[in-house]
Amino acid sequence: MVYVTSWDEFVGRSVQLYKADPQSTRYCMKYRHCDGKLVLKVTDNKEMQRFSFIISSDVQLLFKSVISLLLAFCLGLLIWEECLKFKTDQAQDAKKMEKLNNIFFALMARGPDVTVPLTFAVDLSEVTGKEQMEAQPAKKGRGRKQHSDILQTAGREAEVLFSFGLLQKFCGVGKHDPMMLLSLPPSIRLHKK
Amino acid sequence: MGLLQPDPFLNELTSMFERNRDKGSVWVTVKRSSMKSKSQKNKMATAGEPVEYRCLIRATDGKKKISTTVGAKDHQRFQASYATLLKAHMAALKKRERKDKKKGVDGDRKDGAGSTKKPKRV
């Protein structure tokens, strides 16, 4: 069991593992409220015979164990099991885990070809997240909700968010109705006057 | 119990988290699945039909097992509700203790460099 200490490394490696074998990779989560512990595991279940040093006086057994060791070594090169684990007791990691959940849901429901933002440098702009996603129709289309839906489901969150970050600073709100959003700034100016 | 629709599954998961507050764990596993047996899949592949994949979500508390499948269309809605659920229940995790860390650092500075530096607070 490999406990990964860096979150970004854990995310990168687990997505890589999933893309290598989408059919057998699973993402598991264990939460214990009484201990305040959260453990995440991503594994692909591939078999890897374990190395075991058998101390035996029986020569035949010893011979067999040597053979199995060699076999395991050879197989190990071909069939590599990976199990990535991440444990935490921090609330901030729960938020990061939610983003990872989103990544995995998208990958698993839609297919391994979906491009998802992996680096958390990009995802930091998503911290204001859902508001930006919902309000993005305002930037891209006046009432063109179909277009915005496509954008929402596509993996191009980064460029939308960067352009949208500016819009949000300008408008200061993230609301559902795109028309309302567009009409806000002029009315604010009027009030100030 | 076993296989449920996404909404009842979320309700059951909520009650699972509630029941296991003081004792026990909750395991949630997410995996891609077509929900078909191997023979069916082979048949579909040879027939040229695209095999539709869904996201299989399983949850257990050690005693009870529940599961649900989510397709590409409803996964965003499910993911939003699931995220809300988790946020509500994972309250036992530690908050970032920045203030304490700062105090500790300042305390060390005072102790370590007391002779050379004047402490900020008199």
C-alpha cells in the first residue's frame, strides 16, 4: 500500500492509472467520523505476486520458492499492480477530494477521453467555482443557454474561467439569469449618479 | 437493499453517515461499469453496438450495502448532491490551524532570538 503524501501527485497518478485501465480502476473512500479520518484509495486490481522470503529446511520447497520468486519478478515487470492511497484529517483536503470526485465522475460516466483540469493551479480559479460555471452564459451568449451547456460539459474550464474571472470582478456577482447579470452594471452606475 | 436509484441512494447514504457518527466507518467506492456480463459485452462488440458505460457507486458501513449507477446525463446533478452531502457530514476533519501555527512561530522567535531582538509585544 503506497501512501502518497502530495495531493497533486496523488491526483496525477490516479488519473494516469485510470486512463491506463478504465475498466478495472476504482476509486474508494473511507470516512470515520469518530476518528476524523479520511482515506482515499485508487487501485487497478492487477495481480502482482508478492515477494516472500521463505526460510525452509526442505530443499524442494526452497527450490519451488526460488522459482516462484523468479516468476513473480518476471510477472512483476509485465503486470504491475498499483494502489495509491491518501490519508488525511484536514478539512481542506475534503474540498480537494470533492474536486477529485468531480474528475472521476466525469471520467467514469463519460469516458476516459474527457479532458479534465488536473493541475490545481488551474483549479484554484475554480474555488469560486460553481458560481462562475453558472454565470458563464453571460459572457459567452446572451440567452444562448445551449451553447453554455456545451461549454459547461466540455473540459475547457480553464479558458472560460480566466475570462470569466474578469467579468466577475466587473459585475461582482454570479447569478443564474444572464440577462439580469448584463443589465446590472448600467443600473448600478445610474444609482451612483 | 442493494441497487437503488440515485436519489434514494443519496438518502440512504445520508442515514448511513448519521448512523456512523460515533462509531464505525463509511466506505464509498466509485467505478466505471457497463453493468453487463462479459458474454453480453462480447455479443454487443461483435454486433457493432456501442457499449454504454455508467458510473457504479457503492457504499457500505460494514453491515449494510447500497449501490447505484449514474449515467453521463445525470452525473452532474448527482455529483452536486453528493458533494453537498459529503460537505455536510465530513465535519469531524480538522480545520486549518493557521492562527495556532503563527502563535507557535512567534513564540519560538521570542524564545530563540530574545537576546538579540526586542519582542514586538511588551
